Amino acid sequence: MNRLLLAAALCASLAPQAIAQPGVFSKDDLIRFTPLWKGERLADGRPKVPDSILKRMRAVTLEEAWAVLRNEGFVFQYEDGWLSIHPDKVLVGRALTAAWMPARPDVHKVIEDQGRQEGRIGAQNAWAVDLLQPGDVYVCDHFGLKIDGPSIGDNVGNSIYAKSGNGIVYNGAVRDIAGLKELENFTSFVRSYHPSHHFSTSGPRLNSTLIGINAPTRIGQVMVMPGDVVLGRDGGVVFIPPHLAEKVVKTSEVVRLRDLFGHQRLKEGKYTAGQIDTRWSGAIERDFSQWLREHIDKLPVPKEQIQEILKERTW
């Protein structure tokens, strides 16, 4: 979390209505900072992109998602350079965020004491994990800390997996990577591996403090908001604002269908590459619509979605 966000959170913690841990967003905070989302929300205030959209998101490519977001003015939503766990699989889910900072014993004690008052259990690396729900992706910034940095090993990893059924995006090092690989769908993107472990309890080796839960969190060049849709595949991760998730999915499905049609017609020799690889003529567009109708039960897009596409077409 940057200094402005931390300052804002600290100011909020001094408000007369409540005393809160720095960087922990309330339900009202989450609603206020995600104003473009008009749909259902989770109990904690995060936007709840429907499961049906998340299911369809699994077929979206990074290029398709990135293009939609860039056209909408969201130009810092992609991050790569990851060590992947189960790199052949796709990670999709709603972000629950956490952020760490290099430790300061004085600040650490205040947060530790406040966490106890709020009923948080165990070490700080369990606090955000305890909030995970099915379908969530734990998105955590541990500022790339490697030696003595891992706050996730096979025990915490199993807890994350049990609660969310999903993997992680973790800007830091994990440990026990062999055990994490045993979790079949723990599809994860992490910065590195190291056999050491972090120190987040008070003492001379204290090295990091959990400073944010369910608040805006920096992952590389991306500001991740709680409730963002995480799409991780092929070595990269894109974070999709909730209000754009459906548009990303629909755009991807149209692109996929047009590519299938174009490739088929090229193989048949009906059109030239120059005709397909440019703005289509009215005749090609009409051919495409007819092709959709004829193949509606055989295409890799749900029949209902193809029917919606056809309704919106003028050709």
C-alpha cells in the first residue's frame, strides 16, 4: 500500500465511530471505492461477479482481456515474470487482497494488539486467509521478500485451498513448494521459492508486518482492488475490474467465433487472407451470421450466448 493510502487508512482509524487496523477496508470503504459496480456484493462489500461469468472467463486469453481493458482506459492491469504452480492450468476468481511492509516493531505491536482485540487468530499470515470464501483468489503483496520471506507454505497453502478451492497471486516467495504442487487446483503465480520462512512475531528477527487486508494492493505495476476478477494463465496475470468482466467475456467469445469462422473459410478457399484479415464486407458478415446459426450446437461458446450475439447483429 502506498503512503497516501496508508495515511488515509490511519486517519480513518482515528474516526470517532471506530478504531480499525491500518489498511483494513470496511464494507463501506469497499463500496465507496468500487462505484462502477452495480451488481451483487459479498457480505464484506466486495463486488460479486457472477459465477457464470467466472466460468466463461476461463476461456478468455490474456490478449483478449488486455485489449478490452486498454480500450476502456485501464492500462496497468497486467503483470508477468511469475513462477507458476500448475502452469498448464487457468486461475480465475475474485480477489481478496493483503499487503505487507518491512517490519517496524512499534507499528507491528499496535497492529498485533488491535488484531487480538478484533478476534483475529494466530499469526498475521493467517488473518487474511481466514476471510477467504469459495472462488476467491488470495492476492498478496509481500514486497518480493525472498530470504526469510515466505509467509505461505504447505500448511497455509492447504488452508487457502480448503477455503477458496483456488490458488494465489503472491508477490513474494513461497516455501514447501513440493507440497503446494500436490494440491490439484492450487493454480498459483508467485515470485520465487525459498526454503526459509518469514518472521512476523515480535522479536529480533521480525522482518515483515501485515499492513493491509481487503484494501487496494500493489502487485508489480497493477493496483488490485478487492473483488477484481483475476485471470492467470500462460505465465501472466491480468486483473479485471468487476464492471468490465462481462464485457471481457462477451468480447472474447465473439473474437473466438470470428476466428473459427475465418480459419474455416480460409481453409475452404472461400475467402482470401486479405478479405478475412481486415474489416469484413457485408457479404462476409451475412455468411458469418448464417454460419453461427448452422453450427450453434457445435461451437465452443454456450448456445444461449450465440443466440444473444445473433440478436445484436444487424447482418
